[in-house]
Amino acid sequence: MFFGPTIQNVNPKNLQEELKKAICQLGIPSEHLYFVDKEEKNFQDGFMHKWDIKLLSQSICQYLQRLNCQILITFDNYGVSGHPNHIACYQAVERIMDQWSQPILRLKYFYWRVFPFGENISLLWI
């Protein structure tokens, strides 16, 4: 998800372009990609900004229903780097899945597990 030059330069435009290229490689239509507006007061980026899990889960749910999503990929419970916004994303998805006894969404979700450096990893995409 993140690459060295992008992290070092932390430019939101670079991150957005990186994500656009990634979804293209995964075959996801570009119209299924949404960025939170930088003016959105509820979801400001940064380690000092705590996101409301209930509000975030409601926001995510709107997009899931609108797009009729079948798969959702999110951060792990540590937020990859311990970033509170990333952790909030994981918690919001957990809340969505826990809240519905009969899900209105037929959704499989996955989180990205962070592998320790030096661990030998092989991935197979099918």
C-alpha cells in the first residue's frame, strides 16, 4: 500500500495516485474509488485526530450499499503502522459486520496483515 518515496514525501496527491494505480491493477472500476474530502471535519487525517467509529461505520456502509460491494479490504487491527485513522477503519468494518445479525450486504472482508521484516512471504492471487 505504501512505498518508500511516497512515505518520505507524504503528499496526499501521491497517495491518491498510488491508490488509483493499485485499483486499476486489481480490476476495480475507478468510479468505485472515493476519497474523503479534505474539508470533511469528521475524518481529518493525522495521528492527533480521533475518528468516531460509529460515524465512520455509517459512512462506509453508505458506500458499500451504493456499490453493492462483495469484497472489502481494510487495515489490520494495528492499522499497519499504528496510525489511529487506519485503526478506526478496521474498527468501523468490524462494527458493521458485528451489528447485522442478517447482513444486508453479502460481503467478505479482509484485512492486510503486516509481516515482520525479513519474513519469507509468498503471495498467490487467484
